Amino acid sequence: MESDQFFEMRIRPLLHNHCLSCHSEEKRSSGLSLESREGILAGGNRGHSVEPANPDASLLIQAVQQTGALKMPLGGRLQESQIADLRRWVEMGLPWPAAKSAVVGKPATDHWSFQPVAVASLPEVKRAEWPRNPIDRFILARLEREGLPPSPEADRTTLIRRVSLDLLGLPPSPAEVDEFLADRRPDAYERLVDRLLRSPHYGERWGRHWLDAARYADTNGFGFDNPRVMWRWRDWVIHAFNRDLPFDRFVIEQLAGDLLPDATVEQKIATGFHRNTMINQEGGVDQEQYRIEAVFDRVATTGAVFLGLTVGCAQCHDHKYDPVSQRDFYRLFAFFNDQDEPTLTVVTPSEVETYRRLKAQFDLERLRLQAELARRNAEIPDLMTRWERALTDEDRKKLPGNFRQILDVPGGRRTLEQVQDLEKFFKENDAIYQERATALELLVDTPNARNPNRYTAMVLAERDNPRSSYVLMGGDFLRRGVEVSAGVPAVLPALAKTNGRPTRLDLAQWLVSDNNPLTARVTVNRVWQQYFGRGLVKTPEDFGAQGERPSHPELLDWLASEFRRDRSWKSLHRRIVTSATYRQSSRVTPQLRDRDPDNVLLARFPRLRVEAETVRDIALAASGLLNPQVGGPSVFAPQPSRITDLSRGNLAWVDATGPDRYRRGMYTFWKRTSPYPAFTTFDAPAADFTTVRRNRSNTPLQALTTLNEALFVEAAQGLARRVLREAPAQDAARLRHAFRLCLAREPASGERDTLLSLLKTEQDRGPTPERAWFAVARVLLNLDETITRE
């Protein structure tokens, strides 16, 4: 009884007044709750807070005595009598009468996204003839509650162009449009969808979205931003979509393909998903710091891509809004802390001899350049002596101050450091030395046709000796807190029991398990977003408390449950694009503009400008220049001269020639510190971090790009030549063909007359037929409708 009274009279008020504002069950600063005996004994991110009966060994007592680095409470030091009370309480063994039983480390939440996926029954609707599949029942039921009718179905020409751009990222040819319009079978549209899903370009289109999420780039980022070889992982993604690799395998192989039994080369290449992190190669950096930064990125990317949570916010402290603690973050961190980052040599049997010859030639060239650089390096001391003797007073005044100071020291009295600094300065300004050094760096670092590095892939591999993982206080890799083992956020279903230390494979299997309420929801929401411009959850990166609630929660869960059932990307796409919801007209009536300006209710189909790469691909396809090759190394598409020179990194951007010049946009070499300007103009992300939702802007610079950028000018020239080559000699017939190549539809009479008038004006100026049609082609490729999916 005496101990109970002591606690109630002395300790409870002290904790309430000085500690619980930061260390309650709700806030848990530094992972520590002092609101219950269980919480105190569990400790926080720095480890155990109290050793019962041993105050001198207790971190809580050390903190309030302020004898170490940690000084608590923040409001000022406690009185000596209060510190003495706390010491006595610890000596007594932490008596706590009627202590409430806190479930430490298992925060509860009733937030919708953490609830199990519900198998929703299909709602009843009044307009029973409209739905084509279950998706439409959910959409129509909401529309009927709101008193809005759905829009009529779009015309067939609009439908084939819409679904072609959505599934392939390419417009249909006039012949494909004619074939579809002539097919009067009841299932003609469904047959079209199935044909498109079988196209190898489907994998390119949907692989491009996945590259955004995986922060794909062809360079390392940061200051030096040197090239890397990542395209084999990109090819793996494209082929995975094309062969409709089941979603669970799609995730497992990318997160842990190397840990599968008898892992194949392709499964190891798949782990390149998490090799897309940036790498800092600048001199003087702490490599361990940037290894940790890469692991941070892998945790944040995993959270955003598969869980739809801003897990990265818990890197430095408990999440302010969601039930994700800092300790939860570092439990996830532990999964990605046990890997090495090897480079895998990938040579098929048919490539062996080519690879051997290429490597021998490369090694010989590297030795030659090294020898030339070494010879110049040997000449530097004598060159420096002659240079110093030839310096005039005016020359010295132009030098940076620290080098003038070195030169003021007589020869023979300079320190080794001074001589080395001066030599570095001389080399940086010696054209011959820099030329040879740059040539060697370009040979080694640039993954061009002469470099055997093109036969490699960046992968993950588990270490033989696992690392220990700790909570890092404030995210600082030098400030270790309590040791943690691999695990998942406590608010979510537990990881399945493992034999020994949990691995990335266990994490991947947990992510795609039916017990996980988030992964399927998050994935189908992002797919829905690509079609309709916004997800059923508008914030695809945040399914937490700060995100928006779903507009159609039952539909979201129905799509998620179906996706879990068949685990098929193609089935998901087919459900969406064959729905009546997808097939609606995009015409905006005054009623819809007033009632639902953001089209949340989906009473119409959204009219959206296509993405950056597709803008380019439409122009190339219409012009007949498009190289349809699937996969392979990235190419240097034409861009304004010296753009890349403005950034650092050993990369000579030499515009591609021949067929490589006209590859699809997704194959354009992506340099993080100097991204391809025509794509950034159309909102392509820089790839520094995961992107699950691109912005969509509308600026005058976009129109200037499609009108004047080099590739679009070449596309207009190609379109002009194609029209003259393929269409009958009459101007009206040629214009019709050009119009259909760009927009799929026939021109309206006003459009035809306007363009024929422009053509006549150009012809009267006396240029060649190709030059006159070039002017018309530029207009067509620059139309808003050309780069818009109706």
C-alpha cells in the first residue's frame, strides 16, 4: 500500500506534468511512452528506459539528472526532490497500482485503408441495360444517387484511338481504324482489346508507368551523375508485362528474386528494381552514409509503391499522422540492410564470341589511353617548372589567392601538400592532360557500343554476414539507438512466421498476401488513375490519414479482390477498358461542368493530354519514322546541343543516327541532372525519387516544343514525305490521309478547308511539294487534339 500511495502522490503527477506531453501512448516521441508501466519497460528507440531496482543504469534517470548527452525534460531541469522521487521509484521496482494494460507496439486504428479488403456485393441499379461489367454497376449506382445519367458511348473512331493510346501508347493506323469500323460483330471491340493486349508494345506502355514508380534512370545522380547500365532491368519489366507475369511473382522477383530457390539470371536481373537508387561518387563522401541513404530510399519507395503510405516520414521520428512509428521504419530498414550491390555479367551463348572480342578490344584501348595519360603525367613536373618561370606579375595577379601564396614560397621550401595542390591546379588547366583524362573516363564510364559494360546488370544479393540494424536517431547514421530486427509496421497484419531471420523474400510474400489490406488496393488504384486521370483514391501516394478517402470505396475493394483472385495485369486492364464507364463520350455538358467539374462521379470519360513519351511516339508513328524495336540499350535521342555539357558526369551526348534516332520515348537515355528537355517540358519526373502520380501542366512552351524541337521538325518532314508517297495525287485525298494518320478521324469540312488554304498558300510560294506539305504536317502535329486522348 505504501508503494501505491508513493506512486499516486509523487510519481503520477510528475509524469503527467513533465513527461506525457511528448511521451504518451499517442505521441511516443523517440518511440517511448511513459503512460503505462508496460510502455516504460518496453523502452523506446534508444533502448530500455528503465532498469528496475537499478536507477544508475536507467536511461530515464540519466536523462533527468542531465549527466549525459540526453537532457530531459525539454522544459527545464526537474527539482532535486523530483529527481530523488524518480530514483526511489525505480529502486522500488516501478510500482504502478491498477496499471492500465497498454498494447505496446501495436497501435490500433479504424482508418479505412487498414481494414481488410471487403468482397462487395454488386449494387442494384435502375438502368439495368447500361452496365457491361460489374465496374459499371458501382459507377451507375453512385450516379443514380446523385441524379446524373452516364454519357453516351463514344463513336468507334474515338474508341479505337483511345484504347490504342491507353494500352499501347501509340495511335492506330488508318488501316487498323478501317478494319475496326468494318467489323460489325457484337464483340468487335472486345476482339480489338484482346489484340492490343497481345501486342509487344503493351509491355512498353505499362512498363513506362512502372519505371516512374521505380525511379528508373540511366545515370547515378548527385554531382558526378555518371552513366550506369540499367536497361536490362527495364527489359525485364517490359517482358514481364507482355507475358502477364502474375502480380505476386512480379513483386516477389523484383524485391527478392535472388533469394528464390535456384534463382535464374532473369530473376536476379529483376532485383534491379531497388538498384535504381542514386549513388554518390564524389570525392570525400562517407560511403557508409550514402549506403544508408540508399536503404532509406528503398524503404520509402517500398512504402509508397506497395503500401501507399508515406513511410519515409518516420525516418527521423514517429509519423505525425499515421500509425507508423520510427521503430516500424527501421524494422523495414532491416530488410534492406543486408545486401551487397554486385554487377552481374549477362552474356547469352550467342553473344559469347562477340563479348570476348569486344572486351579484348576495350581492354587494349583502355591500356593505350592509360599509357598516354601516364606519359603526360610524367611530363607535368618539368612543365610546371617552365610555366612558373614564365609567369609575369600580371599572370600571378590573375591566379586564385591560395595559389599565389604557394608560389610566393621558394622552391624547395614548399610542403608536399602545397606542391600537390599546385599540381592539381595545373592539371585542371592543362588541355592535353584533360583531353587524355576525359577520353579515358568516357571510354570506361559511357555504356556505348564499344564498352563491354553493356553486357552487365545491376542487382541485389544477400550478404553472407548480415548486418545489425538500429534505430538511427534523427535519421543520422552516426547516432545509433536501440537494435531492431526485420519486421513490418505494427498496425498491419503480422509477418508470417519464418525459420530464423526474416528476409526480403518474407517481406515480398507478405506484401502480396491476402492478409495485407493495402497492396492490391494501392495497385489497382494507380492503374485506374492512368485511365481516368485520377484514382478512386485521389492521393495514390498516401492512403493514410492525410490522403483522400476513396470516391467509390466498394468499387475499389471489388477491383482489389478480383486482382487478388487472378493476379493478372491484363485481366485488370481488360475489365476497365471493356466497361461502359470507359467507353463513354468525353463531351462535357453544362450540367456536368456545374455538378461535377473534376469528374469524380465519372458521368463522362476524361479528356487528357497524353504523357511526355507518348507525345513523341505519336509524332514518330504518324510520320512513319518510328522504330518499333522492343527493348535494348538506351539511345541518345536528338536534343539541343550542349544541354548535357551543363551538368557534370562523363557523358558525351552524341545524337543517335539511323533507326536508333527514332526509338520510342521510353528508350531515351535519362540523365538525372540533365533530363531530356522535351520530356520535362511535358512533366516527366526527374527520377530522383519514386513517382506514382505525374503532374499534368499546360504551358506555351509545350506548343513551342511540338512546333520547333528538332525531332518534331523531322517528324513533320517524315509525315510530309509519307503523305506524298502513300496517298493519291489529289490534295484533298492527301490531306485526308495526313489527318487520319494524326487524329484517326476524318477532317470536318471547316478543318479541311482551312488546311487546304494553308497548303495552297505554301504551294504558291513555289517550294517543292514536300516543303508545302511540311507546313501542313507541322500544323497537324502541333494540334491539341493530336496529343490528347479523347
